[in-house]
Amino acid sequence: MSEAPLVSMDYPVMCYSRSTTPGIQGDGDVPFHRHDGYEFYLFLGGNISFYVGEAAYYPVRGDLFILAPELSHRAISRGEQQYDRFIVNLRKDRMTDFLASNADLAKSFEPAEPQPFRRIKLSADGFDEYLSIIEKLSSAVYLRLPCDDLLVEAYLTELLVLISRQLEQSPESYGGGAVPSIVTEVKSYVIEHLSEQISLEDLSKKFYFNGKYISATFKKYTGMTLRSYILDQRIMFAKRLLREGSNVSEACYHSGFSDYTNFIRSFTRYVGMSPGKYSRCARAGNAGKY
């Protein structure tokens, strides 16, 4: 399994409040990961670095992070105190339905450039209203009483409208600290050369840094090894090729796997199904959740 797994959803929405005390619950850090749906991450308190894409953020109470599907992110504690957050995950197909049904919502949630990510500071009233909605939403999601599906739909609508209005009041007004340029440059190089063999020696010659330094710095700021990142990107690209009609052999070759057997094994372990099955699901229109 890659160090940056894709977390899939069966039910259209998940809600959970989580507290972490460093040194007591594991190592206090949330692993680098991605979702197949949207994530609304409300920071409630603590002292963490929140890594999204190419930047590091240092949230304060009331910060809301809106992450698009398959955007890698992680949190790392910067102290010993407990940190708290409330997370809502909305499956991609349900979010698409909401945006298709209302032009104003669609405009508000257009992906930000250069990455599909938003960070806003909720107003005091917006923060209280947000908490009230997600508490009701969470109850309806997990109790599943008769007619609760209707309530889930209603609360989700209320939540998205609130976020849309908060986005208007507080657009991307402040950013985070950039990670070292060597990390972003290595990521770009990997994407541009996926179909080729990529070695640490090649990267060292390209960027004039010691290979051990590149490897250690990449792991520090992304939460995953360089090898795992390359595998992660190759699998994602192979999935894209299969969705666009390439056969399994073509996907293997163009995504940089030199060994067909290794491609089948790695893809199956990572995605949860073989490339052939994924291709058939894509043709049937059922690959969206994987």
C-alpha cells in the first residue's frame, strides 16, 4: 500500500469530530492521505502544521479548509497540546449534483488556482452557525432514522450555502508558508518524466543537491518517501489513462512501469482492483469512486 492512500466513501457523506493528544494517541500526526470526495476541515484548536499541495499552513480556531478530491494533505503537531478538528467528507458525485443544481453554488466552489483548494476564516457568527449545522448533520448521518436521508440532504444544502456566503465575505485572504523549492521542483520533475525511469542519482545531477538531502527533505515536507510519491503519481496517471480508453498495456508503459507484472500487482494493491477491472468499470461509468 502506498504511503498516501486514497480514502474511499460508501455513504455519500461522513462527519466526525476528532481530538489528538501528541504522545498519547500514536505519534500525534495524521498521515499524508487523499480522499475520493471533498473534505471540509474545520480547525477548532491546537498547534499544527497543515500541509496542502505545495504549502504549509498554521491554522487558528475558525479556519476552514476546503479540499477537492485526490488533493494530498496531512497535519503534523507542533507541540504537546491536544488539537481538535471537525471534518465533513462529501462524496464527489454528490457534490457534483449540488453544484449542477445551483449556478451560484457552482460559481462559489470553482477550484482555486493554482490548486483546487480554499482556506477561509469563518466569521464569529458563521463559525457558530457552522457548528450548529454539522452537529445536526452528524446526528442524521449516524443515526439513520426513518427520513434522515432527507435531513442529510437539507443540512448539506444549508452547510454549502453557509460556506458559499462565507467565501464571498472572506475570499482567499491569506496563505501559508511555502515548502522548500527543491520539493516543488522535484514534484514537477516527477510529473513531467513519469514515463521514464527516475533515480535519486538523476535528481541529484539535475538539481545539484546531495541525494540524501533531497530524499530527507522530500520526506520531511510531504510525509512520504520519494519512491512512494513516484508510485502514487504513476498509479494516478495510469487510472486516468484507463478512464480515457487506453488498454492495460498502454497504461503500464506510459505511466512508467517497466515491468508489467509489477504494474498489475502495484495497481491492484493500491486501487483495490486490477487494472483490467478498473478499465471495465470506467467503460461502464462506475470508476468515479475509485
